[in-house]
Amino acid sequence: MNRRDRPTSPLLAHRLALAASLIFLIPLGYWVRFFAPVPGWVRDWAGSVCYEIFWIALVALILPRVAPIKVAIAIFLATCFIEVLQLWRSPFWQAVRATVPGRLVFGNTFRWGDFLHYLLGSWLGWLWIRWLAVRLQIQSRGDR
């Protein structure tokens, strides 16, 4: 049996699909957030949704056997925490947010409306990784 005849394990196929999702989401998220010819509020919504789905896909890639619902809830709570952290204006956090990576990950403006973006992104991210897991027959611990 040569290499092409061997079946790909469902877990490997799942991880490859998640990696492909990340490769797609990174440029999409940047394009939507900074270059899309749409109103600013659409950029905010779409960028936040892509951000949320990216983190969910990344965690699912690293921990593929964790139930998608648990991943989505954890990322939702983490991004909500980061949003609230934007209210804290200590010199340390101001220095972190002055860098491009710090600004991209931690943001610099608190908005109540961002919680809705995170909720929508978490729901869509959960649907995406759940769909991949079901499609590729990945068994996770707990609820799918």
C-alpha cells in the first residue's frame, strides 16, 4: 500500500481543516477590519466575528478532543474578559496596547456592543467546528 492509498485519520483531517480555516480567516479578518469598502460598523461587526472564530478554530486545532461547545464558551468568556480589560488604563496596559500585536489582541476601546459581536462570533465558530467534527466523524468528550 503506497502513501496515497492509506486512509487519512479523521483527527488529522479535522486538524488540517482547522488549519485551512485559520489560513483563510487571518487575511479575511484583516481585510474586513481595515480594507473592506463597507461602513465602519460593518467592519467592527465582521472583524470581531472573524476574530472570535479565529480563536475558536485555533483552540480546537490545539485541543481537538475538547467539545466544540466548551471551546466556544471559553473563548467567548476570554474575549469578554479582554473587552472589560480595556477599561483598565494602567501604564503597563497602555504600553502593551501601543504595539501592533497588543492593539490587535487586546484592543483599546471598550464598547458594550462588542459583546454581541463576540456572542455571534462564538456561535458561528461553534457551528463551524461542530460541523467539521460531525462531517469528519471526530469524537469529542462531552457535548458536540
